[in-house]
Amino acid sequence: MTEQTALASGPDLPQQRNLVTEIPGPASRALAQRRQRSVARGVSSVLPVFVRAAGGGVLVDVDGNSLIDFGSGIAVVSVGNSAPRVVEGVTEQVARFTHTCFMVAPYEGYLEVCEELARRTPGDHDKRSILVNSGAEAVENAVKIARYATGRPAIVAFDHAYHGRTNLTMALTAKNMPYKDRFGPFASDVYRVPMAYPLRWPGGPERCAAEALDVVTGLIHTQVGEQNVAAVIIEPIQGEGGFIVPPPGFLAGLAEFCHSHGIVLIADEIQSGFCRTGDWFACEHEGVVPDLVTTAKGIAGGLPLAGVTGRTELMDAVHVGGLGGTYGGNPVACAAALGAIATMEEENLAGRARRIGELMLPRLNALAQKYPVIGEVRGRGAMLAVELVEPGGLNPNPAAAGKVAVACHAAGLVVLTCGTFGNVLRFLPPLVIPEHLLDEGLTILEEAFAGL
Ligand SMILES: *Cc1c(COP(=O)(O)O)cnc(C)c1O
């Protein structure tokens, strides 16, 4: 461990990959043993190492290994870990006051975050917001608001959807293992429809948008009844379900259908939002304006904060006192969000996300040319993935995805997997990652594929 690594923190960490022990090293292994005696088994971790510091594009573990970060703590630290404006805002706020409860004694930071949400989310209509603590809580509140405003019970969600792990959001989430198995019974009045998934659409990718729209609207009509549907909830690019990008026209068609039947369209932008895909929000790419938007993950540089933002007539339908929570919009988290949003604006992180996509896509496409185990390269901006299949067909290949991920981890590159079939490698680097680390990370990935 160099003197510099020992002292530096956050963005001042040396921006380099540096392995000084095997992965995991002895200090991480000792903590892993200790963990088993106090942490519930149900909580799992992707990496075998424990973190001591992180910033820019690296994580430094307790043995002094410096790893390249292509995960951003699941699309959270888009501005980098301990980003200067976040640290500054948090430090100042934490010394002034840490909590009053907005429902008891309000403060300006909450207002400022809601103002930013109104300004940044798609559409220039009048908007209101509520702040909460987690993505799942935002989704829960969006559903409450949609049901209240419409007076209707049904919620429509998609195959491969991920909306969280609370009881209602488990019902909305598609995948059984590990999210739902034996955790039921689940909330009622949730209906699932097929996702426009070009790679796996039976009629082929060209027909996917139109056919999927027909199937979805047909199922809503015959099995639920449009007049019973409070909301359709969709991730504009699906996250945990496999970074599935719906084909052009699908989201717009869905928005049009919802609009014509008085159904609230909820865009779950928790993973795709805040510059990740090269726009402030992924919906913008198609000019789609949802009625409600849920945000979390990238919003606050790593502090827990989430929000629901939407049309004033929907948001303000709810009676006074009908929404809230003890910690929602905590002042320290709000200060972090304001620092993170200012960083995104000042450092043009939407542009950085597009640039990351431009640098990564040619390399990923070249890999796909070389290795038939890659069935598809997809995503947008700095939300990219490769889906692994059994060569010659489309059968999911989770074993290969797992092998590549483990090889990357051992070589000092943090990558995550996802997908209903566990066969997708996803790449979510911090938007501030230096380009030489992006380059080196891709080289490690290429070596991992070569070693399959
Ligand atoms: C992560 C995620 C959630 C849940 O957020 P939590 O903060 O983990 O509760 C919901 N929707 C999407 C699209 C997500 O990626």
C-alpha cells in the first residue's frame, strides 16, 4: 500500500488499477468470516472484497487493492464516490441539522430538490414532487397516487420488470428467484404483460414494437378492462431484468394508449435516470412524457433519497397528510442531491454518458463479432450490457456470464450481472470515470472472454 493510497480519499484516490494481494486478500477474508457471525445470510454481495475507500473510477479494498468500478454501486454514484459537491453539501448540512422530519418542521433543501425534479424531468407541465427514502418507496407512493387520483385499482407491469423488494413492489417485480420466492402472498390487482424485448420477440426485432403494443393493449382490454387500470408502470430501459431497450415507438405507443384511456403512465427511471443514458431521463430519448416519474439511485451521489414527480392534478389529488414518512427527504440527503445535480449540470455528465457509450460500444460490438457466446450488445449511454447465449441459438447462458464476471473481479474490474435468466453482464461506470480506466476495464473484459 503506497503512502498516497493510505491518505487519499474519494476523487483524490490514484485513478489506477493496482492489485497488491490476491482477490480477496487476507483482510477481506477475515472480514468475510466475521460477517458470517452477524450479518443475515439473505443479504448477499457481488464482490468478495470489503471496501475502504472509493472515488472517481476506483474502489480500494481493505488490503489496498484498487479495482476499476464498472458498477457505481448499481448506478448510484454516477457523479463518483464522495464527489466534492456532494461532500461539501453534506458536510455543511450535517453540522447545521440532521433531521427535523419534513412533516414536523420543513426546510428549504426539500423544496430545492423538488424544484430541480420539476425542472429536469420530462415535460414542461406543472409538476409536484414527494421525497422518500428508497426506490421501492417511490414506486409504492406512485401507485398510491395513481390509484387515488383515478379511483381505479389495477396496476399493469411488464415481464422482466424490477420495481423493488417491498410487498407491493415484489408484486410488480417479475423475477421469482431471488426476489419473491416464498415471500408471498403479494399485493393484489397487479397484472403482468409481455415486454417489448427485441432479441427474444417471436416475430423478430423489426415487428417487436407494433406486435408487443398490440399484445399489451389487447391483454389490458380483455383481461383487466381499461376503465379499471389506474396505472401502467414501465422502466424506459429495464434494469435488473436485463437492460432491455424497448424498440423505437413502443414507449410512445404505450403513452398514447394510456393517455386515451385515462391511465396514469408511471416511468420508473430509478436506474435509467439522472444522466445515466446520455439524457437527464431515458424517456426523453423518445420524446415520451410520463404522468409520474420515480427517481432514486443516481439522484443523490450515494445518499438514500428517492422521489415521485408528476402532473400537479395527480400529485395534488391526494388529501393533506395522505403522503409522507419519517425520514423522507432527509435534509442531509437533500443536500447531497443538490450537490450531485449541480455536478451533473456543471460537468455535463449527460454528455459524458454519451461519450462513454461511444467509447465502449465499438469494443463490445467487436467482442460480439469474435465470440458467438454474445447474443446481443445493447443499452444507451453509460447503461450498457451484453447478453450471453449458448452459441448458435438464443438459449440463455448464465454460466458464461458468471464465469466472465468472476474473472473480471479477480483481475480487478467490478462488473455486475443481471437479467431474468442471469445471463447479462451490465456496465454502469461512474460518469466521471477517467478514459484510461474505461479502456483498461474493457481490456480486462476482453481477456475474460478470451479465457472462457
Ligand atoms: C433499484 C430499483 C428499484 C428499487 O430501488 P431501491 O432503492 O433498491 O428500493 C426500483 N426500480 C428500479 C428500476 C430499480 O432499478
